[in-house]
Amino acid sequence: MSALTPQSDMPTPTTDKITQAAMETIYLCKFRVSMDGEWLCLRELDDISLTPDPEPTHEGHLPRPAEERAASLAESVGDQQQPASRASSAPSGVWDSWEDLTDVVERLRDDSEDPNYLMANERMNLMNMAKLSIKGLIESALNLGRTLDSDYAPLQQFFVVMEHCLKHGLKGKKTFLGQNKSFWGPLELVEKLVPEAAEITASVKDLPGLKTPVGRGRAWLRLALMQKKLSEYMKALINRKDLLSEFYEPNALMMEEEGAIIAGLLVGLNVIDANFCMKGEDLDSQVGVIDFSMYLKDGNSTKGSEGDGQITAILDQKNYVEELNRHLSATVNNLQAKVDALEKSNTKLTEELAVANNRIITLQEEMERVKEESSYILESSRKATKDRTADGQALTEARKQLKEETQLRLDVEKELEAQIGMRQEMELAMKMLEKDVCEKQDALVALRQQLDDLRALKHELSFKLQSSDMGVKQKSELNSRLEEKTNQMAATIKQLEQRLRQAEKERQLAQQDNRLFKQEFGDKINSLQLQVEELSRQRSHLELELRRERDRWSHSHQRSQESKKGPKNWLRQDGKLKTQEENAKVKEPLRENSVLPHRSPSGTQEEQEQLPGPGHTEVCQLCQEEASRSQRKNTCKNCGGTFCEACSVHELPLPSSINPERVCNPCHQRLIQQYSSSPL
């Protein structure tokens, strides 16, 4: 008995957990989708058992597993139930009998068929999916640490979820092919609310590959995410419910508080850098299906995380190598600048050293000259001492000059010492510079090698550029040729239009002439048609008599052959008499036809020409069969040939007559082709 469920009105911890999990339950088709942290767990609704377990229960209570399932079913829609149903339901997890549970399940089914309940469920589903999609996108983008492109799977799923959110409760426009639902209409309103969005809308409209409103809406979402202003645009759009009511139903996601929550969640996407190439993507034909496999737990999740960790490590190494390469290129540029500066300073110092050496040489020459002058002065002073009395004034002047020369010598010696010190310092600096230059030359060799590689790359790029220029020139020449052909075609079209107008005028004139002709000769035509009908009746009567005579002649011929009693001359005379009688019978209607007016319709002449005489034994010109000798012949009014009935069954109006004339089969085909190809 301890294993049975105790009766208690207080909610147990297990019931609280079930209730909390059921509050976040999403119903999609035949699955129950529960949120477990940041993951989704799918379970078929058919797995939920609504029949009592065969095990014995205490006082009609359910066992614990069935009780938990019923509690999850009852509490999952607790917010959507009516107050009456809440009052009538038992405490969480306990029912008095199986009938109470079935009543609760029936009430849940009735609530699930309510349209408002279904719309609320769909809004909750889409909001939870948007939460998971945005959270997963931000975490994966931060772990990746680079700019996202259009091939990134979480980013594609985010756009699919946003598309479903914008399509929820969207009113359809009635067209000839049915209802057309597109979320491009609400997105076009953003440029009226936020002037900064006008640039995005204009860019989307100018994209050449987009042909449907759905493709334009997808491109608008991508450009707004690139600008990092998607949340701002969505907030501005959601705040104007009066404008959105033209496009959405009252229970749509954009009209309820879930839309404001999603707009607030979009603020977190401002930390993501995305870059899309809109020209190559086919946004019109993409299928927007949410991939739940990205948010479902499975046994390979740890392997996937390890693989993601390896990918992130490889990408980090790649970023480090790229950053190190950038730093090395910067240091190479700095060293190159320093080498150039040192070369300039070295050349300057060598020039100054040469100037100093020249100055030292000149100072040494001046010093020797001063020594010579001083020795000369000493000698002169010695001579002057001997001759003091004679030249005292010259002696004083010589002493003054001697003092000046000695002072000048001292100055020159001091300057010489300073120049010697400077020369030693310059030699030391030159040695240090030579050592530094040797080090820089090694770096310069490596830099030159890199420069050669860059030149080779530049050469390849220039070759590709030349090839592309040649392609552009060829395309421009092709365009010019096509333009010339277009101009020629336009000229020919104009000429054909002029011919068409002229032919139309001629056709109108011919119709007018035909109308006048019919008005003028209408009575004559009617009288001639009556005569033709009378002649046709006479012709049929004569043909009938002719057949009878031929049958009579054939029977008499057979009897004569069977009997073989009469002479051959009698047969010949009998045949001649019969042919003369037939000719007389045939000539009678011909004489009657000759009495008719000269302008009789062509149908009368055709009927006369179709009457074969007794000696008319020509072969058909088309089929060339011997059996056609005894058949009736017709004359083609177009080519004038003689044809049998099978080869001349068609009638067509000819330019020489008003009524249709009998023509042969080849002439009929040729005339039909001419009439179909000639302009109206």
C-alpha cells in the first residue's frame, strides 16, 4: 500500500515540476514539444496513455505514472481553460474516478479546437522558437568570433523563424489564383515610420534577382540585420497597431504582446557582425522550414561539442596566424622605412666625413704655412734684434703679427683636435651602422623574397585583369553588334508595318469592290445558281441513264460471248449504235447549256466538264491508276489538269471567280500555304 498514491490536496514536488514543464509545452501536429533549459524534447501524443493501468488501484485512484500524465495534460493548458472548467476540475493529480479524467480530457480537446486557443498556442510556439533561435545564434556567433555569412546554419534558421513570425495571422490578398500571403507589405511601412529604413527598401527594390514579394521581404530582413537596426524597426512597426491591422488578424503574433517580446529579444543581435552577398542568393525559391534537429538533444551532442571545439580552435589559430601575418607585414614596412632612413643618413654622414677630411687637409696646409711664416718671422726678428736701433717700429709690428699668428695657430690646433674627435666618433658610428646594415640586409633579403612573391601575384592579377578587360571589350563589341542588328530589325519592322498598312488598305478596297460587285450582280448570281441546280439534276438523271445503258451493254456483251452465235460485225455495229445513242443523250444537255448567258458561274462549267463522254478514257494525272479510266474525271481550275474524284475533292475561291472552284490536291495545298503566308 505504500507504493500507491496518497490522497492529498497539497501539490507534491513532482506535480509542481510536471506543471512547470507543462506550462512551457508546445503542441505541434502529433508531438508534444517541451523546453528543457535551452533544448527541445519531442514526444508523440499517442504515447500518452489515457486508459487505466491493469494494476490494481486503491479506491479508484490512478497509479502514479498515469496520474502524472493526466496532471501534465490538465495543467499544460491551465491558462487557456474557462473558469467553469477550472472549478469543476479536481485538484492537481487526483480524480475520484476514471469518468472524471475522461471529462477533463474531453474538455481539453474542446479547448484545443477553439481558434483563439490554437492562435495562442501558435504564438507561444513561435515565441519559444524565437527565444531558442536568438539565444543559440548569439552564443554560437560569440564562440565563433568572426563575421557571419549567409551559409551559417543558425543564422539561416533565425531568418526562417522570423519569416514564420511575420507570416503568423497574415491576411491573404485574393487573386485569380487564390489567396496570396506576403509579409513584404508590413515591412514597406517601416520606411514611413523610420526614415533611415528608406535606404534598405530602395536597395531591396533595386536588386535585379528578386521577383517575388517573399524574396524582397527576406532581403529586407538580412539588410536590417547587417545595419544592426532590426530590433528598432520591429519595435517601430509593432507600436503602430492601427497600421498593422490592415495586414494581420486580431490574434496574430504582431498584434499581441509576444511580438513586443520578440522585438525586445532582437536587441541582443546587435553584438553580431553579419555580411551577406545579396546578388548571388536565390531568395525567391528558398523553402522556409524550421529545422528542429538543431535544438533537440541526442547522444551525439558531446561529439558535436567536441567537433565545435576543434573547429573553434582551428578558427582561433587561423585568426592568430592572420593577425601575426598582419603584424609581421607592419614590422617589415617599418624596418624598410628605417633602412631607407639609415641609408639616407649614411650617405649624408659619408658626405660630411669627406668635407671634414678636406677641411682637415686645408687646416694642415694652413698650419704648415703658419709655421713657415713663424720661422720666417723668428729669423726676421733675430735680424731685427741685431738691427733694433735701425728699425724699432718694424719690430713692434712684427711682434704684433707674431702674436696674432700664434693665436691663430692655437685656434687651428683646437679646431683640429675637435675635428679628430668628431672623426673618431664618426668612425665608431660607421662601424655600428655597418653592423646594423648587415642585420638589415638579411631582413631586406627576406623582404625582397616576399616582394617577389607579391610581384608574381600582382602579375597574375594583372593577367587576369587583362583577360577580363578583353572579355569586357568582346562583350562591348557584341553589344554594339546587337545594337546594330536591333536598329536593322527596327527598320525592317517599320518597312513591314508600312507594307502591312498598304496591304490593309488594298484589302479594304477589295472588300469594298466585292461588296459593290455582290450588290450589283446579286440577282444574276441567284438566277444562275437556280440554273446550276436544274442542270445538276439533269446531269444526275443522265448519269443514271448512262449507267443503265452501260449495264445493258455489258449484259448483252456477256450474252453474246456466251452464245458465240452472232458474228463480230454485228457486235461492232451494235456497239457503234449504242455509242451514238449515248453521244446523242450527252449532247442534249450540252446544247441546253449553250443557250445560257455567257457570264455563267464557274460551277456550271465545272459540272459540264465533269460529264465524261463515251470515249473519255484518260488516266488521272495524279494517281496514274488504270482503274481511273472508267471513273468520272474533273478538271482543276488552277492548273487545268484532269483528275479523278479522289484526287480533286477540294474547292477553293480563285482570283478569276467569285464562287469556290474545284482544284486538285497539290494545288489545294499550295494555295492554302499561299493564303496562310500572305498578309491580311
